[in-house]
Amino acid sequence: MEFPNTMNDDFQIEESVKVFGKLWDVLHLMGISVFPTKYQKELKKLLYLMLKYSFPFFLLCSLVYLWHSTITNEELDYASVLAMLNSFLCCLLWVMLFIRIRPLKRLLIHLSNINTNSISTTSRLSLLTNIALCLIMVYLVMSITVKLRWNRMNKIPSIEILRLIQEIVFPFTITITYISICYLLLQALRQCHNIFQKNLDLTCSLSVKNLIKNYLEILKGVEMFEDLFSGPVFILILRNFSWVSVIVIDMMSIYNWMAVLMIESFFHMTFICGVYGILSIYAANIPLEIQHVKLTLSNKASEQLLSEGTLRNNKQISFLLKRDVCVLTACNVFTFDRGFVLKAIVTVIAQAVVFEQLKSSVTERDKA
């Protein structure tokens, strides 16, 4: 279905984009153009297309180079296989976001329509998003610096630099996108909950109708968000927690791990757990806030029923109370809750320990 590109839609997108700081400009440079710029001259259009597809071309070339270098120059082991898989997943992640540009545009327009947050809230989100984007580059530079520190020749193979760029820049930018939209939806739900508590009067049909309409628009935004980002966030989790698995394997298999890799591993673990801890908290709070709204509706209905003996607007209230709560998931494989990161780390560590034990058993049997 073609999505109409009207002046009103463009204005709504521009207003919504301001909330996210420089996030959409960064994604634009990575080929994910939610609101493409219109060029009048063919030369400018050609340069725009070259810029738009330069990053995916870089990802593809890096994938080919990493796979070729790993297969020809290294012995395939657990870590190298995961590195090859991660480079492929990064390209797959870009493709998934690229084919979802139109749904993403629809979501942005919908967010601009339901955005009831205060100026201080939106400006805070814009500032925090810009800071997070800067932290990605700091994380990349520090990762390279840590590797340089432990390399005697003060050089890093080009394959390592490409791997770090692939595994850090684009995936964590998409993670920031997910967290930012989660934050907006959560704030909209909280404000709606506060309005329900203070202003909902079940005796006034017009008030009930307007408040419920606004609430249903927010729920629609949550469902659109889940449909759009459920697949990409699954790839993000799969990629980043595979790093944790590699770290655990290295801890058990490398003799001088504390002297060689402890600082680098601690740095990666802290960043991954911090980022995905924030993501899981915001994602888990959305269904909890929906439950709070339903509880408020139930309490208001009970109060009216006890005081008047009848319940007005019964159909609307019953519809909202019976409506299923939308839970954010990662491709329906993982469900986000407040303990998600802890459970994920425990699962990954258990998997890595089992793999290492199987590897040791096979090695001892071959020697025997």
C-alpha cells in the first residue's frame, strides 16, 4: 500500500523528528532515510544516492572481507564462527530496517499525533539521544584503544577495525532508536494514566469518549512499534549477547585471561548490560503502565457502581478492561521484563559452560 506523502505528513514528521535530536540525521547517513530530501538537479540526486548506499556497501564489503579473512587465515573456532555470524546479522539488520522505512514513517506520524509530552520531557529526550550517539563513538574509540594497549606492535589488523565498526556503530544506533521510541510511548501512557486518575468522569459520556479515544491511539502506537521493531530487536539481542558468550568461553579457555583480556571484557560487558538494561526496563514498563490504566478504570467503575448502583458507558469500559495487554517482545522469542538482562546473562553463561565442557570431553576422547 502506498503511503501518501502530503505536506501535512511532512510537517508532522519534522515536528516528531525534533524530539529525537540528531538520531534521524545519523540514520540518514546510514541509508535509512525516513524522510528523503528532494533534489531538483540530477547531479545532486546522484550524489545523494551515492551517499545513501555508501554505508550498506561498506557493510557488504566488510562482510565479504571478514568472512574471507576468517576462513583463509584463521582456524575456525567458537569465537570466529560467532564473529562471522555477527557480521552477517549486521547486514541483515540493515535490510530489515530498510524495508521497514514506510512503516517507520507511519509510526513517526502517529507518534506526532499522540505526543502529549511536555516541552521539558521532549527536550530531555533530544539531549539524552544526542549524548547516547556521542557515547557510541566514544565506545568505538575506547574499544580500539584497549586493543592497541595490549598489542605489542601498537597495531590492530584491519579485520579487527572493520569488525568493531560493524558490531558497534549501526547496531547500537538502532538500539538507541528503540529506547527513544519506548521512552516516548511510556511517557504518553503515564500522562494518559494521570489524566484518567484526575479527569475521568464516567458520568460524562463525552469526556469518557475523548479520553478513551486518546488512550486507544496510544495503544495503537504501541502495537505498531511492536510489529515494526520486534524482528530487529531480536537480532540486536542475539548479536550482543553472543559477545557475552565469547567472553565466558575466553575466561575458561585462555590461561592468562585476567592479564590479557579482563579490561576489554569488563568494558564490553558493562556497556552491553547497561544499554540493554535500560532497554528492558523501558520495554517492560509499557505493559505495566497499561495494567495501571486498566486498574484505574476498574476502580472508577467500581466507585460509580457502588454509589449509583448502575454503570454508565458500560460497553466502552468493558472493552478496555477485556482488551489484551500488548507486551513488547523480541520476535515473540523473548519477552521483555525488568529481569531480562540478568536472565539472559545466566542463560548465555550456562550455554557457554556446557559448550566448553562438551569441547573438553571431545578433546580428551580424541587424545585417548
